[in-house]
Amino acid sequence: MMASLLTLAKETSGEKRRELLRSMADLFIDGEQDYSDRELVLFGEVIGDLLDLVDLDGRVELSNKIADCDRSTGDLHLRLAEDDEIAVAGPVLTGSPLFDDDTLVDLAERKSQGHLLAISKRSRLSTKVTDVLVERGESEVVCSVTGNLGADLSDTSYERIIDKAASDPDLQAAISYRADMPVAFVEKVLTILPDEHRARLVGLIDENPEQAADLFATADEKARTMRLEQAKRRLQTKGMVVQIRDGLLDLDGAVILLGREDRYQNMALLLAEFARLKESVVLSNMFKIDHDSIVILMRALDLSEAAVAIVAQMRCRRLNLPESMKDRMIEAWRNLDEQTAGKVLQLTRLRSAA
């Protein structure tokens, strides 16, 4: 391997340099867990030197390859995140676990809307970061961070979001998933949401008796009725969980039933129980435009193609996606092996618990 790298290093063509960068990245990834911290920094320095010699395609390929690496390589990941080309910066900004809040805030305060959008899609975000995203971000960024249930929002951000949502249908849809918002904001949001989104928010409100009492003391009769109906359905779903664990019902059948009835909230509860994830995380994954996360979850839970098709159909209906997206999702599920999916799910659990 090293002899091949030395040969490649003498080449001057763009394609050969890209091949060298690719080989160095592969060498780094293959041995990441075995290298010392010093060796990893050296790898980062060598690969970083190559960045100035390769074209955009080479930088994009590298960023995608090392985005999930969880050990420090010096400033390599930060250099990629600083790249003005969002195709290069995006993968590490969204997926790298190596950036702390101060680094993300600094990037969010300086970089483009594309960079902000990539940061808004991270699996976890603190209020320190989301405050900057909501303040600086344009509509697409604010919608993205609002719809990201792994992003914590401060009272100040909620106030800004609600003000913008009054005239922004996309933001209304995003905020209708935020059942974690303080009661005072829920009351205000209910007055601006259309019926469908209002029903979703009411159905997702955390089952905290004190919070529910405060909310529904001021909510109208329609909201109270929707809440009662949703509570009954949640009880039914929890009953399904017990039956599945007792061997009286299979997970596949339950998913298909809930999907046919378009009970996506209850399906999120069911899948969360068996995936050992927060319900909010599963719900967020179900309705991302990118279907990768929910495909991984369904493959890791060993669901059948029939169940996957039901979920894909429900997503297309809810997100107004073309029918072709259903076929793409099923194909992605077919191409993913259960072992890989299981490892990714385990990593997701660790990150959610962090």
C-alpha cells in the first residue's frame, strides 16, 4: 500500500492526485481505531496538504468519507467545514462529532446560508448554536432547525420562530412537531396553525399532567377532543407493544396496520420502543426528506418489505413526494444489510443519550 502511495505522490495530474487523496483517506479510515492520536494528527496534516492540490470533486469525496470519524485529525475537519463550497463543507458540518459548540457558533456567525443549513441538520444542537441559526438564518434554515427535534431551542428563538411562522406555511408545519416547547408558546402557536398542523401538535404534546392541565385550561373544546382521541390511540399502541413482546402480535403487522390508518405518531411510538430511541428522534427521522435514517431503522428492526412499502407510501403522502420516492426508499432498504444497519442504530442510540 505505501509503495503505491509513493508512486502516486509523484504524479501531477488532477485525477492521479485525487486517487492519492482517496488512497490516503482509505488508509486513514481502515486504521482509524488502531492509530495513536499523534499518528491521526499526522494523517490529518498529510491529507490536508493534498487538499490544496486536488479539485472540487476530490475535496467533496474526502469530506463524505471522513465526515463520521470520531477521533481528532488536527484541523482537517475544520478546514473542510470552512470550505466555501457547501458540497465540501456540508457533510462534515452535518455529520462530524468533532465540533464543539463554540466552533459551530463561530462557523454559523461567519459562513453562508448553505453552511447554516448544514449545521441545522446535526443530530444534536444546543441553544447556544440554535440561537445563532434562528437569528442569522433565512427561511429554509429556520424551518430546518425548527423541524430538527434534536435541536434545543431557547425562549428567545421560540419567540422569533413564532413571529415568522405567522406568515410562513413551511415554518408552521415545522413548529407543529415541537411538543417540547413551553406551554406559554404552545398556546400562542395554536392560534396561528391550520387545523392539520394544530392537530399534530396537540397529539404530540408531552404527557405531563401538569403541563397538559395548564394548556387545556385555555385550549378550546376542539383541541381537548383531539387530545382525548390521541390519548386513546397512544394507549392502544402501548397495548400493541405488550402484545408484540408477549408474542401475540408481530412488529411487521403492527407497522402495516398503523401505516394503513395513517397513524404516524403512534407508529413513531411503536418503533421507538423497539429501537430504544426517543419517540421524538424516530418521528423526526420518519419525515425527513432524506429517507436514509428511517431506512436504517427499519432494516435494523428487521421489518419486511411490505412494512417498508407502507411507511414509504405514508411518507410520500405526508410530504407530497412523487411516487418514485417510494420505490427509491424500498430499493435503499433492499441494498442495506442488517448488520450495518444495526451498527448505525447503536451509534444513534449513543449519540441520542449523550
